[in-house]
Amino acid sequence: MQNDLIIQFEKISEQIAKYFCNKYFKSDDFDWISNQKGGVLIIGDYYFSLETMLDYLRYKYGVDKMFEHYDYALEEAMKGEYPICIRDWKKLK
């Protein structure tokens, strides 16, 4: 049972990643860091957790807004600040 759940989680994570990358990057050339499906995905010079990918999809971010928020969040993090979450940022912009 436990192994079945893990296998299902990894398959669903892979499907979400493919959908996300095709939607925002028009590519399915991505990797999971340390080959850990459902962990952190890398595509080009971008890194996304599964939760982050789900939030961009859940809150219906277009391509431009997704990259705009990604850059904003990265800048805030580099300053040691906490960025506004994906859910709220779109409403405030």
C-alpha cells in the first residue's frame, strides 16, 4: 500500500510538471533535483517546488504574470525579505 501511494504521487507529480512546463515554457525538457519526483524541478535557469507549480496553476497565472511574480519573489528573497505569496500577489497587482 505505501509503495503504491508513493508510485502514484510520483506519477502525478510528473504529470503536473509536464503540464506546467508545457504551459509556461513550451517545453518538457526538465529535471527533478536529485531525481526526486515531487521535490524541486529545474527547467532552464528556473527552479520550482511542486507547491509553487500548483499555485501558479491554481490561481490561473498567465505566462507573463508567472515570470513577473517569479522574478519579484527571487528579488525579495535575495534581499532577505519574504515575498507576497502567489495567491495574494496576483490580487494586489
